[in-house]
Amino acid sequence: MEGRLLLVEKRSPYENVALEEAMLRRGGKFTFRLWSNQLSIIIGRAQLAKIETDIDYCKKMGIPVVRRMSGGGAVYNGPGNLNWSFLIPSWYRSEYICYTRDAKELVKSVGCFMAACFSSLGCSSRFMDSAIYSSSGKISGISAYITKEAALCHGTLLVDADLELVERLTRPKEVYADRKYRRSSFTKVANSFIGFEDVARKVRETFLLREEREECMEEMEECKRLTETKYIKESWNLGDPFEF
């Protein structure tokens, strides 16, 4: 079964997050995308930004806060962090990962695979509660979005990040919310010290993927459209998700 290792990084976190949705909308191939982002906070679809991170500090320091299409909690992006994504078409089956409409089952199967991958690269890891942990703390958060045609399951990987900054930017405020927003649960984080090339090589060899360094034209055009009409807008990123 043909698949690709997609090594594409966009100029801004808005474009990088938009490309994730563009892959789901336009992509037809089984894809593993590995990429990094400039310093930013990426929040879940059902979260309220102002209670998940320090908005005033982010504005002062010029740190973008971007809402992704999938659920889950707020995560750090930036120096010392990698992002990984699986695009899984509805027809795809392998001994490690297959398409399912059950989000919990999808996250579990992908999470267990990635934990085994990280362990084989020297960071003993285990999957638990939509995240991957080493003996020192949480190294990867995972979320997913599923349609009838495909599933997107993606996550982070702390490599050698400034953990004090990670904690400052992702520690949720202890405030009461009058609506049932998806709240982040703060936990101790840790670095994995696993390299970009090692992750790329391991996944490429496991799934026999062809390496590509640019998205297809349909994904490129859809990414541009989504960035301009959705992901660059403050109403999407900082607004109340109940109003979408």
C-alpha cells in the first residue's frame, strides 16, 4: 500500500495547522507528516483560549495562540518540540494502525505505536489517557479528528524544550467556567531527547513510506484558503467555541 513521509513546514503556525485540515480534506494517501513550528500555543477545538494559557503574556511576547480542528488540550509548539501527524484513509489497514470511527480506539492504537517507536529509539515510553509518558513525565499529547473518508491523528513530541516555558504556557488557569469547555489537565512534562531524523527513519521503514518534501497542489491550495478564511482569524483562535 502506497504511503508518504511528508516533511513540510510552513512559515507560520496558522499555515501549519491549516495544512493538517487540508490533508484531511484533500489527501488520499496514507501519510505520516513530521514537522516543527515557531513558538506558539495550539489549543483544542472546544477550548477557550483565555483560560488555557496566559493570553496577555502571549500578546506581549508575540506568541501566536492557534486553535486546531481536533479536540484535546493545549500544547506547546516551538523550539525543542516536534509535531507528528498520521492521515489514515478509510480504506487503510496495517498491522499497526487502521482507520476506525472510534476516536478513543484510534488514539490508543496510534499512541501505542508511537510509544513503541520512541522506546525503540532510546526513550522508554508508555501510552496512557491520550498521551505518551516516559519515566520522567509526559512527552507527547495526542488528539484526533475523524470523517467518513479519513482520520487525522496527530501529536507533539518534546525533544529538548525549555520545560519551564512549556509549563508556563500550557498551565490552565484555575477559574470557574460557566460552560463545559474542554479543559487542559496540567501534568509534569519531560523531554525525550529523540531526534527528528530518527523518528522519520523509524516510521518510514515501518510503513515503507516514500519521502516527499512538498504537499500536493490540492492540499497547498486548500491550506491557503483555510489559512485566510479560518486559521488566521482571531474570532476562531480566541473566540468562544460554543459560538462556532
